[in-house]
Amino acid sequence: MKVIIINGSPRKGWNTDLMLKEAEKGAIEAGAETEYVNLYDLQFSGCKSCFACKVRDGKSLGHCAINDGLKPILDKIDAADALIMGSPIYFGDITAECRAFFERLMFQYLNYEGQRFNDGKLKVGVIYTMNAPEGYMDYLYKNYERLFGMFFNYVGHVAATETLQTNNYDLYYLGKKSEQYKLERREKQFPIDLKNAFDLGKKIVTE
Ligand SMILES: Cc1cc2nc3c(=O)[nH]c(=O)nc-3n(C[C@H](O)[C@H](O)[C@H](O)COP(=O)(O)O)c2cc1C
């Protein structure tokens, strides 16, 4: 069982990265082999609508033909058993890099004439982290569940809400008033979020 983990956050060592690392530990404990990818280390674009992945009898049919930094990752995902994608919420959605990845991943499998260009077996889990409280992004989870469900075996998501944004709120205009509350949440709630991420990593392998 091969699991690819995609970090759609620019900040290494922060919330999304930490959640994904726990998911990775869960997957490893369940016996998977994993590969961890930091999207922000790669040079790549979103889908360019070239339709090379849809050319009748074409050599790239069902596969993205853009040969940039994401191409080897898409190929690895194509051959893998599971994918865990993690992203912070930026202005009500996943990050721009993560969305570019998502476009490229999805569009190659879309056949407007019916059958998709993959076998639908890849298991997918998603991890979100955000400033907003629980419940605010339910519409978004549902939307990605629906979209991933078009081509993959969607296993579930985990969200870390009201995350700590910095270790020193004195330095930034980030809502000084919320610092104490965020620190407490980091101490009490975040370990639970990490455990949920670990469990998702395990579940994606065992279920
Ligand atoms: C550009 C930007 C936009 C953001 N927009 C939102 C938002 O719309 N909703 C929200 O709840 N949090 C928002 N946040 C907060 C992040 O989602 C949150 O702090 C997240 O946990 C950061 O993940 P990281 O620690 O992995 O970087 C935003 C942060 C940035 C930098």
C-alpha cells in the first residue's frame, strides 16, 4: 500500500504540516509506505486546458501532459493506492497551490463522454486547518467530498479549527485579543486534532 501525502501549506512545521505528519505516522503504523510532498517546493502551474489528456487515441490520454515539477507527483499518485491532501483555508478555500494541484489531478481523469480515465480505486483523505471555528467550512468539505468522489474512493476529512497562527502575537496585527484563547486551544484541542489526523492516516490504509 503506497500513500502519497501532499502538503498544500507554505509553512513547514506549522499546523497543516504537523497534521499531515501525524496522518503519515498513522498510515505507516497501519503498514503503508509513504511519500511526503511539499507543494511549495515544486515549480508548477494549474491546468492549462490544453486537452492533451483527452485527445482520441492520444499518447497522453488520461494523463496530464504538462511536463513541470508536478508531473512526477501526478504519475506517482496514478500508481499509488491512497492520497492525503492537506491545506490551510485561504479566503474560504484551499490554497492557490493546492487548488492548482487539484485541477491538474482531477482534469486528466475527466471524460466528458461518460467513463472517467481512471479506475476510481485511489483512496482520498483531506486535512484542513483554519482560523475559523468549527462548522464554518462545512460547505467546503462537502464540495471537495463531491468532487473527489467523481474519480476516487473518498474516505473522509479532518479539520483543525481556530489554529494558532504565530508563536508571538505581539509582533503582528493578528488579533492580539485572541492570543490567550489560541494558546489554550493549541494546548487542549490541537492534540485531539492531531490524533484525528493520525486516525485518518490509519483508516485510509485499513478501510
Ligand atoms: C492568505 C491567508 C488567508 C487566510 N484565509 C482564511 C480564511 O478564509 N478562513 C480561515 O478560517 N482562516 C484563514 N486563514 C488562516 C489559516 O487558514 C490558518 O491559520 C491555517 O491553520 C494556517 O495553516 P498553516 O499553519 O499550515 O500555515 C488565512 C491565512 C492566510 C495566510
